[in-house]
Amino acid sequence: MKVLVVGNGGREHAIALKLLQSSQVKQVFCAPGNGGTATLTRCQNLPISVDDFKGIGQFCQDNNIDLVVVGPEIPLAMGITDYLQNLGIKVFGPTRAGAQIEASKAWAKALMAESGIPTAKAAVFTDAAAAKGYVNSGSIPIVIKADGLAAGKGVIVASTVEAAHRAIDSIFEGQFGSAGKFVLVEECLVGQEVSVLALTDGIVIRPLLPAQDHKRIGDGDTGDNTGGMGAYAPAPLVTPELMAKIEVEVLQSAIATLRKRNIDYRGVLYAGLMVSPEGKFKVLEFNCRFGDPETQAILPLLETPLEDLLLACVEKRLGEMPPIAWKSGAACCVVASASGYPGDYRKGEAISGIKSAEGLTNTYVFQAGTKQLNTQIVTDGGRVLGVTGIGENFAQAIARAYAGISGIHFEGMHYRRDIGYRVQK
């Protein structure tokens, strides 16, 4: 098999590496890839952007690509799957219609209401005055969300009415560009967030290991929201009993409603949930792709060949596959970010220590915001890389991740020191 992975983050590096571990995969191409994918054996970066559908399609036709795996949400929301399917190319990732489940939080809320999926009470607004009036009549804290895609940063938990008003103004004034055309004002749920990623062929849906992300930039879950500063799997919070309920009440319900709407959804359906102290759950949001950094914690534990699962989804035969097989133990990924992230940050800082970290036992370095300049890997994004440790238990996995990241350096490097704190208590 020859596979093309679309994207340039740590998630795509993890996908490419997992595919290359299989004897069935001859070569992986990444468009555009990063400094990490550039150094993988049998992997080649392509100077093609994620939104250059014509260039991606032409490359697939010229090189007999067997499967395209789309990493980021933006090309999915733009319709890359529709474009490539029209050329007869196999694509793992939902169509533009299906990708609305992430591209519009208001659309997703309506789908959840139709499906009977438990979720937070919310209202959608097109002007600031009405949104502020709703805030004034509600309780604090309250959650303000940009409707569209905002790279994981379009959610503000406001602890005062004034903060909520400022968040509403900033979204409508263009802080997140076109993502702020609509604003959702949502009740603030209490509990722990958990990520449940599932694979689906549009009929059958199978969950992967549950994971927990750490969204805030600072230790103790302080500071600004980010795209994710670290994750671990499998999350003990999601017991087998809870997962069974989530599978029926959330995942299967969502797929059934999508099918009812004549949306052929093949790819990842990712539910972000809040689990209350009493063990009850509500869906915060849906995503239409693999999570980042959750993927960097989940895929290293996968035993079943990844390409077998992805092709089964694309070819609508997931129900014929045996149960997904997993390695025992746990995984923890710690993300290193550039100074200033999630705000303005510098690029071009030389990175050292990656090879030595990769030489440690059961330790992976997944590069994200990097690029290769001659033989030097330099920073090229906000979240620069993630170090994943695999262990027989969480203590061992977390220790390995931190042993790996402690030997890596670039100017202004920042990472949280408490990833996995919930499972270390």
C-alpha cells in the first residue's frame, strides 16, 4: 500500500509512524508534513498545502495512492473528501456535510437535540447585544464559544459577567475570523473532560481507548486555552460500563441521525465529554478527525494494523473486522510549546536532543510545529513537539515521557510539569 497523510502536526507524524510499522504499507507521503515526517524511513514530505485539493488529487492519480488519510479539520470542512472521492480516490475522513459536526457548533447542537444526546444547555446568537442579554439573565460561570473552527481556542469560560461580555465582543469583532459569525452561550458544566475517539464506516462505530487532554497552558490547569498540552490513555475515568453507555447514547445515536440526514460519515467521530463527579456525562462538542495530542497517546497502544481499520471504514466493512486489539499498559504524551504560545510566538529556533530522547525505552517524539533546514530541525509552530512514554502503568508512562522531554531543548521551550496529575493521585 501507498498512503498519503494530509497535514503537518504531531497527529500526522503519529499516524504516519503507525502506518509505517506495518509490512503492508510500502510508503507514506505527507502533505506537507513536518521535520519529523521528513526523517522517517519510507516517508516523503510533499510541498503541497492541505487546501490544495487539485495538487493532492493529481499526486494521488500520478502515484497510484491507495488511501488518503486526512488529519486536520480545515480541509475536511472545505470538502477535500468530496473532491477526492469524485476522482475515485479512497479517503478516510468525512465529507463536507459530515464535517459540519465540528465546523459549526450550532449545527452540532441541533444534531444532538435531534438525536437525544445529553449536552449542555446553550443558545446561539448573531449579535452581541442579544448574547449579552442572555448572559445577564443566566448564572456565572458561563461558557462563550465561537461557532466555527478556531484551532481549539474558541472556547472561553467566563467567571464574571464582564468577562463574558468581553468574550462575546472579541468573537464578534473577529478574534477568530469567520469562526465568530455566530456565538454560542452555554451553561458551564462541572466535572472532568474526556475524549472518546471512535472509528466509523457510517453504519458501525467502534470506540478507541478513551483519553484525557490538558487544555490550559499552565500547570494546575491555569492560563489560556490551547490546542492541548498533553494527554494520557486509557483514561480510568471512563470505566467499561460508562464506555458502553457512551457508545450507545452518544456514538451510535449520532451516526444514526447522520444516516437519517443522508450523510455518509466515514472517518473519526470524536466526542468531547464532561463527566460529572456522580459519573453522569454530557457532550461538550464533536470533532470530525483524530484528536491532537490524544492521537499521540492512543496510537502507540494500538495492536491492530491501523491501515486495516482505516480501509475497513472507507470500504464500509468495519462490522466484519474483529475487535480492535490493544497493548496492555498506558501512554502519556507531554507537549512542548514555543515561548508565547498560544499567543504570538517565534519560529526558527534550533531544537536539540530529539535523537537521544527517541533512543530511550518505549519513548516516541512526535514532531508538530517543526521543519527541517538542511540537517537541523527548527521550530515552526506554536506546539512544537510531543514526547510520548509507554509503560506498564501510568507512573512508568509519565516518567518515560518526562525523561524524554527533559533532554530536548530549544530557546523559549515550555511544557507543563503536571500532565497526568489526575492518575497520579
